[in-house]
Amino acid sequence: MPPAGRPNAAAGTARGSLGAALAGLTTRGRSFLAAGVAAAGCSYVLGQEDLLRVGLLLTLLPLVCVIVLHRTRNRVTGSRRLAPARVPAGAEARVGLRVDNVSRLTTGLLMLQDRVPYALGPRPRFVLDRVEPGGRREVSYRVRSGLRGCYPLGPLELRLTDPFGMCELTRAFSAQDTLTVVPRVDALPPVRLGGTAAGHGDGRHRSLALAGEDDVIPRGYRHGDDLRRVHWRSTARHGELMVRREEQPQRAQCTVLLDTRGAAYPGAGPGAPFEWAVSGAASAAVHLLERGFAVRLLTDTGSSLPGPDGAGGSAHGPAETAGLMLDALALIDHSEGTGLSPALDALRTGGEGLLVAFLGELDEQQTAVVARMRQRSGTAVAFVVDAAAWAGPAAGGRGAGDRLRALREAGWTALPVAPGAALPDLWRLAASPDGRAAGARDGTAGGRS
């Protein structure tokens, strides 16, 4: 993907065949050509030289227009500028188009058209005045999509006409851009959900490594140690030579679990509960990354996003990791799985620290699986879609009360998600005394972060 704000060089300066240019004759141009041939034939039959001159004029005029326009077409370049290249759902992106005339001839009327997917709106079309030699024309349009995904923009098509309207030729440029529409990210309140790395104390203190600080842990002097690392205060306290040992403190761990089972979510579209869950997972991941957590984004299939390492922060900084996760969530879709057991297996290999889950409808069996996930986490918070509420009163479905109660008995802070629910409010409720009381019976679910 080209960087946002930089134009793509127009591709293709190869000259098309003259035969293809002749195929661009308009109805007027074909009529002139036919009239010229007919006049030339009549002049031969009737012996009228003046009629022959008229026929030659009518015949040559469209042919000259074809040759001139054919040469001009291959000396016109186009480029596109997309800013920004990544936008949240419902936000606008600006697309700038630029046409340059690098020939020594003035172009005719230009009709510019850019191909965009149907989800981004109608196809933009522009009519441009004649471009002088060495001149340029710039136009722009905006695109918006309420649906996540990656949308190709282009190729750009340019239709040229001669001043007499005898010929129309189309020039297509192969350069394309990709607009990535990521889930909407809500700003979450800086509350404490209990995100401590297992066995390492307060998670906020363990993130000092982000600021480049080292923990000073003295140890006994060993042969070959640099004397400049002698820690004199510890030496005086222990009565033997002690040296500094810098160890990089571990960052607080967090796993964001996204349930993508198709059978767990009713409805589809921008306002569907699955889109709410995807947006919630994106908001939680970005929020926790900004607070210094090492975040792993996990799905019900047991796979980590955006890649095998999944836990952002090691190879990339928080901003880069957040961008990779958002790009992955822009393309995520329903899985064909019916259970959450693969996610449980993945958590067994590295589920320490805070666990934040965005779950669809749960049956009794999957509720038991989710309950066992709590054993691998110091704090577990679940946002469970109330499928009956989303389906409407006419559906007569069963609420999520029983499932939530079972999760709370297992130590989860479990909150139902109804239509119109705002994640910042639920996030604040999960950290409140009421939310912790509902989510834990042993007091561990309300730990500090």
C-alpha cells in the first residue's frame, strides 16, 4: 500500500495501435468519413473536381483528429493521492486526482472517471477543460464506508475528445490505491481492571521498561565483572562486593479475545452485534497498548492476530502494533467454528494477566468452556452479547442472564451487551465496585492495573 498523501505514478505510457484509435470515432466522425467517401465516389462518377475536394476534406478531417488525439492520449499522465489510507468506519477519506499534459499539444475536453467499489458510493466523474502544453488539472472527491474492509480505488480512466467531436479515446492507468476501513475505536476511560502480569506486582510499575529505565538488582561479584558496575550501597549492606544486574522488567500481559462464530451473532450489517464486538475488541486493544500492556489479540479459532506472534510490542512499537491489529480486524469475518475450545487451548499456552473477552451468544457448553478460561487469568472481563435483546421482543429468545450468572460464579466480571450499549460506559462499569461485585466472589476480579 502506498503511503497516505503520496501520489501514485501513472502507469503505462505505451502507445496503443492506430487501429484501436480509429475505433474511437464518434458518430459525427463516422458520418464525416462516410460522407467524404461518398462525395469522392460521386465526383469520380460525375467528373466533378470540386466535389472531390469536398470529399477529401470530409475524409481527412476525422482522420487527422484521430492521429492528433492518438498522440495526445499517450502524453497525458494521471495520478491519485489518498489521504488518509486508513480510516475508521463511517469516516471520510479524501482522494485527489491530477492530470498532467506532458505533450506539446493542447488537449481537447477531458472526462475523468475513477473506479470505486459500490460500498464507497457512486463512481466519481469529472469534466475538465482543455489542458495547455505542460499544464495540469486537479480535482478531488471524498469516499466513506460504514463497513469494514479493504477497498481498491482505481484504475483511473481518462476520456479525451478532439475539439470537433470527431473522436473519443479512453486512457486507463493501471495504478491503484487501497483504502482500509478499520473498526471504529472508542476512547475508553483510564480505569483499573486488574491488568497485572502474573507474579510481577502492579502492572503499571512493570511497564517502566517503556521509558528506558532498568531495574537495579544487585548480585555477588564474579570474576571478570566490570568494576564500574559495583553497587557500593549493597556492598556496604551485605559486607561483600556486589555488582549491578540490569534486568528488563516484564510488561503487563493482556489477551483480548474476540468471538467470531457466525452462529453466535444475530443479524448483519453496520449495526449488527458482531460489528459491535469487533469495534469493542479494537477499542480495548488500542487502549491497553497505549497504557503499556503487551496485548495479544486472540479469536475463537485459537489464532492470534495480526500474526503468529500476535502479542504486540516485541517487534513493533505500540502504535505500529495497534495499526497491524486494526488492519487485521478490518478484514476479519465470521468463522465456521461452533465452539470456543481452540481459544481455551491457546490461552493455556500463554493466558496470564488480564483477559478481556467479547463474546457472542453462549450455550451451556460454551459457557463452561469460557468459565475454565478464567483459571489462566488474574482478571477476566467478559462483554457478552444479549442475543435475545438484539433479535427483538418478537423473537422471544432467552436472555443471557443464566450464562452471565455462571460466568460470575467462575470469577468473571461479566456484563451483558444490549443494542445501543456504549463500550466506554460498560468499561467504566466493569471497574466499578458494582461491576467487580457482580464479576467476582473472591475479590480477585477487581484487581488493579
